[in-house]
Amino acid sequence: MGILEILGVAGSLSLLAGWRLYLTILVTGIAMHFGWLPLPEHLKALQILANPWVLGVAAIGTLAEFLADKVAWVDSIWDGVHGIVRPLGGALLALALVDSSNPAWQVVALLLGGGGALLSHGAKATTRAVVNVSPEPYSNAAVSTGEDVATSGLLALAIAYPPLAIGIAVLLSVAAVIVIVVLRRLLRGIRTTLKQALGDAPPGAV
């Protein structure tokens, strides 16, 4: 893979780590174990993700996240706990994919990886905050399942077709920004409506 493809894969993995950190590590490790993700010589150290112990821990984390993410408010608590873990994991994934002999690209990868994971994590957490307001019990599981499917599919695309990874990273970044902006406005509207209903805010307040 060339530098652009490597950065594209790094960006995609980091952004997806903001959604599903453990699943991203698990799928990446499995892909490396079976040789589906060919690595340049300077990235051979990343094969540590294919270590059985790493895969085992990632599998346990994936299962725990899968279950926690389906329960209203438990998912928000889980997101809160992982508010630092996911960006850190995304940054380290991106950093590991860049040549250690090139400090400049390492800094770029670290910043973009951590920032990308934080961005997608923010979009996910904001989405769940809105969904958890819904009184019916099924929307949470539906949204979570959709994230599972989307993460798995985009991971498979980025790993199988590295040239597409740049487009995937850009698409995820734009989508995350749109989601955060729209849903934060929606949350403000919900809060204002509740305050008005409780008599804590004058009509027409924003």
C-alpha cells in the first residue's frame, strides 16, 4: 500500500473505532491473521493485533459492547466510560499504521486518528442521547444493530479495497459532523420544550 492508501485505511479504522473500538480491533486482527490485509514491511509489527490473546480480549470487548449498546441508558453510560478509550484507541491504530521512521507522518496520523475517533464517538454518543429520549424500547436496539452492520461492512470494504478507504474516511467524517450538528439542535429543542412544559422557560425561548 502507498502512503495515501495507508492514511486512508488508518483514517477509516480510527473513525470506525469511535463507533466500535473492540470490533474494529477484532476484525483488523482477523484480517491480518488470514492475510486479508497485506502490510508493507515497516508495518509488520502491527501483526500484534493478530495475536490470539489480543483477539481474545477484543472478542470479549466486542461481545460486552454489543450487549451494552442494545440497552437504553446503559449504552450512554458505556459511551461515557469510553469517551477517552475510543479516541486513544483510534489514535494508536492510526499511529501503528504509519512508518515509524517518518516522525512528521506519525504526528499527522496521531492527530487525525485521535480526532477522527473522537468525532465519530461524539456523533454516536449524541445519537444515543436522542434515541434514549424515545419512550418505546425498540429504537435503541435498531440503531445499535444498524451501527454493527455499518461498522462491519465499512471495515470489510476498507480492508479489502484500500483505495476506497480514503473515500470511506471522508464520508464518515462528513456524516459525523452533520449528525452532531443536527442532533445537538434537536436536543436543544427537546430541552427547551421540556422547560416550557414545566414552566421553567418563557414561550419562544431557544
